[in-house]
Amino acid sequence: MERILVVGVTGAGKSTLARALSGRLGLPYHEMDALYFNGPDWAVNDNVTEDVSRIVNGPGWVIDSLGYPEVRDLLWDRADTVMWLDYPRRVIMPRVLRRSVRRTVTREVLFGGNRETWTGWLSREHPAWWAWSQHGTRRREVALRIRDPRFAPLATLRFGHPKDTAAWLASA
């Protein structure tokens, strides 16, 4: 495990697990959203493909994302391990709602200086709506990739509940 993708739907805990793995394994952690969004109004980094390519061509890393379409295959081609947080909606939704309320209330600064706002809750791009609406789509996408012969060499660890993930992390 030297090039690790932590995948799952919004709110699953990808960043939390990726940071823990980074610390435990001594590998650099890269937050995909911070690489992707680099300016106000959720501006997309025009150099995201080059930035991600530079990272994944390095000897070791942990990245918390299935990958945005521009870099998805690049990430999966270079990874040696996929850790899939395949949690049900009943686990995901309370997590993403708590996180979004906290971020909105505290005006926490996110990627590119952006913040979650109360009006943002009305958008289909809001993390709560995204987690709900994309849950099945993300699960199917990851399942297809895991079965794809191109990615057969990847070691895959699939966790169905946070307790399973915590138990694995404690024993690793």
C-alpha cells in the first residue's frame, strides 16, 4: 500500500480515513477537492490534470476521491490500493448534514476560499443533496471500476460500515 485511493460518496469519511492512513503509513495526503477547486465561486483549477499527474507519478500518496472525470482514469491507473467506504445512506446522511450545518454556521473556509452558505443549501450541488442523489450512482461506478479488468491488479478493501473501517484501521 503505497498509492492509495479512498473512495465513497460525499460524507462517508474519505478525508478522515485518508489523513489517518497518511499519518500511519508516512505517505503524503492530497485532498482532491483542494486540488480541483482553486478560487472563489468554486472555480475549477485549469491545471488539475497536470497537478494530479505530478502527484500520482510520485512514489507514494493517499488521495481521498473516486476522482473528478478529468483525472479519474489517471488516479485509478496509478493507484495500487482502493479503500471503498461503501456505507448506506442511513450512515452517510447524518454525517454530511452535521458537517454542512457546522461549516455553514461557523463559516468555515473551504477549498479556494469558498464557504458553504445557507442559500447554497438550495442548490443541487450542495453536499447534502449531492450525497443523497449520487449515492447509487457512486456505488455503481466504484463497483464497475473494481470489476474492470484494467484495474484488476488493485488491492481493494471494501467497508460496509464505519465500525468495519475502524476495526481494520486499529488492526493495520
